[in-house]
Amino acid sequence: MEPRKSGVGIFIGAGIVATIFLEALATGVLDRWAYNDDMPRLPVLGTGLMPMIQWPVIPPLVLWFVRRQIGTSSPK
């Protein structure tokens, strides 16, 4: 019910590292897709900005939503 900030930070950090690696692999070596010219990219890494922004936004929202649902549905 009360995740530690360090645990959430490690989770988000691991997600960011995995995103950088997998995006580089998919757009480089494997040539699975390419970014559209409209996709802003990180200068040094070349990773798309949108996949990177998802990590600090979505996991905390999910944790908040789940904690809210569990808190309201638990028996009193």
C-alpha cells in the first residue's frame, strides 16, 4: 500500500534503461522500425522522447490508481 520512493525510483530507472536499450536495438541492429521525422529524439542517445516520457508518468499514475482502488475496496 505504501511503496518506498527508492523502490519506485529503481523501477522507473530500470524501465528507462530497458527502453533505451530496446529502442536502440529495434531501430538499429534489428531494423524493426524507424522513428518518424516528427518524433523528437534525445540528442546523444537518439531514443524517441515519447517512450522516455512514459516512464516517469505512467508507473506513478498506475501506483496511485491501484492504491486508491485497493484502499476503497478493502473490507472495514
